[in-house]
Amino acid sequence: VSSALANGVAEEILYRGFLCKRLCSKFGTVPGLVVQAVLFGLMHNALYILAGIPVDFSYHLLMFLFTGTGALLLGFLNEKIYNGSLWPSILLHGMGNFIGSLCTAFGLY
């Protein structure tokens, strides 16, 4: 539950609420969405590196592609479908984190 609330809300406010909105206003919607998605994907890779968790390159690649694609879709959802509202992406991100945590806790990965 804490992962769903804390990480989902904090990451959405930072990446889609702050970063994406500034990048989209400065460079346009599509470039802004792509850059925030790349940064979001790289951040998830950096967490494994900084924590010293040994994973191979294919894991890093999949993590980057999965989280980056999710960030791109959540950014598109916010900017193009819900007129800049963060609520849809906060709810989806929180649910994704919650489900991922349950899968990890019960070995369903």
C-alpha cells in the first residue's frame, strides 16, 4: 500500500506534473513526453545500480522499456486525454505498483 501511495503519487507529481509539463511547454508535446519517459526509465535502472543489486543487461533493458513505455502512456493520458490532470496517472501508477508488490511478495513474477 505504501508503494502504491508514496511512489505512485511522488513519481507522478515529479515526472508528469513537473518535468513533463515544463518539457512539453518548452519543446512541444511529443518531444516532452518522450524525454520524460526516457528519464523515468533511466531512473528505474539507476535505482538498481545505486542499490548495488546485480542484474544483467537484459533486465536493465526490459526495466527501461517497461517503465519508459508506461511513462510515455501515462504522460499521453494526462496531456492529451485528461487535459493535464494527474489523477488518472496517479491511480494507474499506484495500482501498477500495488499489483507489482503483491506479485513480488507472493512469488508471482
